[in-house]
Amino acid sequence: MNFDLSEEQEMFRASVERFAAPIDVEARRRLRVKDGGYDRARWQSLAELGLIALAASEEAGGMGGSPLDLALVAEAIGKANAPDPWLELGVLPALLLERGGAQGALDKVLSGETVASFAWTERAQRYSLAARATKADRGDGGFEITGEKTMVLGAPLADLFIVTADLDGETRAFLVASDAAGLDMRPYRLTDGSMAGEVKLTRVAVGEGALLDLDAGAIAAIASEVRLQAAAEMVGLSQRLLDDTLAYVKEREQFGVPIGSFQVLQHRLVEAYAKIEQSRSMLYRAAMRARDADAGGQAGDWQRAIAGAKAYIGENADAIAREAVQMHGGMGITDELAIGHAMKRVMVLARLFGDTDSVLAEYALAA
């Protein structure tokens, strides 16, 4: 399988790296203290660069990026250790809105005018996508939604929520404005410094047009694609962790010599390098499988390939992060160094739409 990138893909990745490059630890700290834990002006710049539009087809007003194109962007964002919620507030809503037939809302999301978030997690449901406690009842000219979502990524920033609810025994998705009557949101901060929220809906009224054309199978397919991009960002983060650690061991001295000259550390760093290369190969293979399925080729078990890739990459990224922290000593886990932020972002991504154990269970059952 040819993993070489096209000239266009290389150029697009380079433009993403230039956009994310100015974000160092201090700049990240300034972003995190803003309302919602992020800067809306920066989000607008990200949208103008076409990074959100890449997730939508050309027919829907996007740029028609393939799963591999998106993976390259995610990897570049990870390598820069950028705090941009591109995956959870850009790619995921764009996929849901386009395939759900909400063109009006999609246009505003692609332009950066609207920030949308997917509200699907419920208590005692672990990583299940099925809506159980959140119910939608038919009413005059629309629906009433009642329930609670426990971890809605980027909720304090969101203008629009895409909420899953049980409608007549099936999991469906609805558009709900963040300022809708009966909707309450309690914000809190995640381990990587980003913001999430608990969203409570009490008889929230929405119109007929709020119901998206998405069933449980369509939502599961989109979740698989987002798993792929989460894995891609973790590959980029792993590379950043290794690069920073290599630079550190060349400077940090013990017994009058750089600790990078110690053979035992060299072996551990080589193992980390091998893990990254294996992870990147698995990532590109899974992305190409998904791309071929989108192009009308044999779909086969592309979702299973993505599940395997996310589990493998998540485990490797966690191992590399721990090695980086150990080689830096106690300060490695703090927010004073970029590797501390990278490790915490890996912790969040490794659990997006399923942790290693749950994703491996899916992989095994699909065999």
C-alpha cells in the first residue's frame, strides 16, 4: 500500500502547521482563560482557512476532503499541540449536519459563524450511542425533548446542540439552540484544559425541521470516522512528545554528560520512535480503507479497521506520553511544559467514542 502523500496534501498540512505554530504553553494558557476556554476570533480564522469546510462535501458547500485529508490535518494539529477543538466542534458537527440534511445550519458551521456541539453521552451508558434517558415526544408542530447529557464537549462555546433522543423507540438526533427555553447548561473543565458541560433539557420545544435525517447506524458510522481523526491527532501528539523529549535529553546533564547519552534511555526512545511509525502506518491504512469505501469501493470492514487503529494508537500514545514524563522528571506532568498538555490531550482523545477496552471489544465482535 502506497503511503506517499500528494503535493496538495503536503501543502495543506504545511499550512495547518503554520497556523498552529504560534501556540506555545503561554499562548495556550491565555486561550484557556477566555470565556468557554477558547477564542471565537481564532475559531473564525480556523474556519476561513477551510479546515472545517474540509469535512463537508463539495455538493454541500465544503471542500470534499477525504478521510486521509482530514487525518493529515488532525495529525498536524496534534504535532503542534494546538488547543483548537477542530475535531469535536468542527469535523463532528459538520458530518452530522450534512448527513442529517440540515444545510442551513451546516453553512453557518462551515463559515465559523455558528459553533455546534454533539450532545450524546448519558449517565450509566458508558460509550453507548443509544439514547435511553433522553426522550423526544411528538407535539403540535414539532417535538418536546426531556433528558440530560453528561459530557458535552465545548458546551460553553456552543450556539447549537445536536442532541440524541429516543423517539418512538429509536435513537434520533435533533437541533436545539443553546438559548432554547428549558435548556440549562453547567460548564466544567476537562483534564486537558478544554471546557465541557452537562446539558439538561426540560420539555424543550423544537420544530419539525429540528429532526435530522440520521438513524442509529448513520450516527455510528460518523462516530467511527471521528475515531479515526482522534487517532490521527494522537499520532501527531506522540510525535510532539518524542521531539520535545529528544531535545530535553540532549540538554539535561547528569554526572557531567547529557542523559541522552545513556544507553538505556536511547533504547526507550527508539522504542517510542518505532511505536509512532507503526501507529502512523496503521492510521494511514485505516484512512485509506475509509476513503475507498467513500469512493464507492468495497466497504468491507472499514469501521473495524478504524476501531483497531484507535485502540492500538491510543495505547501507544499513552505509553509514549508516560515515557516522556518520566524522562523529564516530576515537572513533566505539570502545565509548565508542553508535554504535560500533550499527555492530557491524549487522555481525552483516547476515550472519545470509546476507550481502548471498549473499542477492542467492538473490534473482536466484528471479526
